[in-house]
Amino acid sequence: VLPSGQWLATARLQQATMAGAGDDAGKIFVGGLPKGTSQEALTNWASQFGIVTKVEVKLDPNGVPRGFGFVSFADAAVAQRLTADNNNTMEGKWVDCKLA
């Protein structure tokens, strides 16, 4: 038997794991990124909303950011909230967030 605090943390970890297991429920597309946005910058931006499990900034063949990427959150509800809000901005620029 786990102490109540440890049980709750374990339950949350299991829930996050199950939410991401085999599906992309917590994955969003982020378009219209500011010019030159790095993977680190997108990670920092997304981290303000919830636990980020993966970030991909898409690059052209020369390694230059193409202006969009993907972010996966541990909690699918975070992705749902972000895509429901049409006022997401990064570095003062509006960004388009959609479920991936």
C-alpha cells in the first residue's frame, strides 16, 4: 500500500502514460511560428501550458525552420485547451494550434 501522496503521483503518471500510449491525443500542430523558432524556444513556450513530452520544429533541407512544428503533452486535456483557444501567441506573434 502506497502513502496517499505517492499513490496520487503514481495514478497521475499512469494516466499520462495511458493518454499517450498508442495514440496522439496530446499532440498538436503549431503553425505560424515566428521566423527562426528553435526547438528549444518552442519547448519553452509550450511548457508554460503543461508537461511537454516531445517537440519537433520542422526544418527545410538547409536546416532552416519552416515555420511550424508539433508538440506532444503528457495530458491530452492541455492539447484540447490550447486548440480551443484561438488567441495563442509566441514572441508577440499569433500561432495556429490544431490537434495533430
